Amino acid sequence: MTRPMSTQPTWLLVIKELRAPFFAAPLMPVVLGTAIAFADTGRCDWLLFGLAALGVAFINAAANVANDYFDHRSGNDELNTEFVRPFTGGSRMIQNGLLAPRDLVIISVTAACLALLVAAYLAWKVGIILLAFGVVGLASGVLYTAPVVNLAARGLGECAIGINVGVLPVVGAYYVQTRSWSWTALLLSLPFAILIAAILFINQFQDYHADKAVGKRNWVVRLGRRTSSFIHIGLVTLWSVPIIVALLIKACPPLCAIALLALIPAALAIRTVRHHYDHPAALVPANIMTIVTGLAAGALLSASLVASRLIP
């Protein structure tokens, strides 16, 4: 790997570029899908769970790095002066002279190849549909900012990522464990799909001016920050509806109601967005609390499903 001069070892720069600490959000749907399968069957194949999580991590890594590369190519990250690390504005590795654009291409392609290898193995072991899930998830992540398609600029980014990071991993992880489909898994994947979209959405507030300057017409750019603040409030509230529906139709155990406790950090995010939607630095608690809402909802829902199976 050829890169600008730096005193930091290459492996550390790669880890920083991958933004590994943020893998928790895209990995949570794998945990949730596995928990739903355990609640239904009482079994868990830990090897297959680990491989599913690894595949999703590689897909997320490939997409993150590709988006950094394409945002550099468009001039987006160079124009961005309101970004708030580590939530918005990309990794800044190119902008800080730590990695060259070519390095990001190598990292992204490597992660994509590893993701496809894992998906191919799972397809051979479990079912060919898992390879399709891997290809769709990888393509949507890379095409989020890739020229010509550029899902974000077309206003399709939140929906595509919500489905491919929220729905597919839950349903896919369930299938990995059971070799079958489940309407419950689909229904309980919707809260996380909505929250993934909310995380993506709130992170665009600080990037507003840079996105607008390069024609990245996501919905925050299209609607403006003030109107978008109401959309975000709706998203961090709406995720609770599928859980309530699942409880009412008895598609999940009553214990799953504890997942609604994640409305507490959601309320904190709402309070911040209402008052600081146009102030990038002051908006940071909303970025944080939206992520916390997603992780809390996923963790509480997964724990309650496992507990409902273990507790008589």
C-alpha cells in the first residue's frame, strides 16, 4: 500500500479508516435475527452466527471506505467545514494526508472480496439466497455515493440503506440459523431499518452545505434543516410502531415490550434536534442519542427474545 508519509503504522491507519467502532450498529441486526431464531427454535449455531456477523462487517467496511473515496472525488469532504468527528464528514484520512485515494480503493475492494467470500460460503452451507443478500447489501452500500447511480443524491439513500442494513441482515441471520423464512423476523426488522435510516438522516445535518454544494441532494438538502428536523423526530418515534403491532398480534413475547425503553434516548435526541437543528456542533447529542436509540432498541429486543425462551 502506497501512502503519504506518516509516523503511524499502516495497520492502525486502516483501522481508523474502517471506523470499526461504528460496526456495532450494522452488526446489531445480525444479533436480532439470531435472537428471533433462538426464540423460535431454542438453538444457535455459533459458527454460522460468527460468519454472518463477519460478512456484514466486511460489507459495512467496503461501503464506508468506498463512500469516503467517492466523497473525495466529488469534492464533498474537502468542502465540508461543519463536519463533527466522528459522526459526519467521513474518516478525513485523505484530507489529513494520512492515506492516498488509491489506498482507499485497495481497502474497499479487499473488504468487498472478503464479504463475497463469506457470502459464498454461507450460500454453499445454507442456501444460495444468502449470496444474493450479500451482493445486494454490498451494491447498495457502494452505490450510495458512487457516480451515475449515487443513491444519496437521488433521495433514495435512506430507504436503500434502511432496507439493506436493517431488514436483510435480520431476515438473513434468521435464515442462516433456521433455513426458513419468518414473518416475525420481517416485522421485527422494521424498527431497526427505521433507526438505521434515522442515523443516516441526522448525520446529514452537519454535512448540509457541503452536500448541497456538490449536488448530493439527499432529503436534508431537499427539505432544509428545519423541515428535516420534523422528519427525524418522526423516524426516532415511528420505529416503536412495529414492536407495538408485534405485541398486539402476539407475534413476539410480552417481555419484548422492554425494547420500548429505547424511546428514552430517542426523546433526548428529539429535544436536541428541536432546538439545535441549524447548529452543527450543538447538534452532536442528537447524533449520539440516535445511535444509542438504535443500539438500545436492538439489544433490548434481542435480550428479551432470548430471555423469553430461557425463562419458563
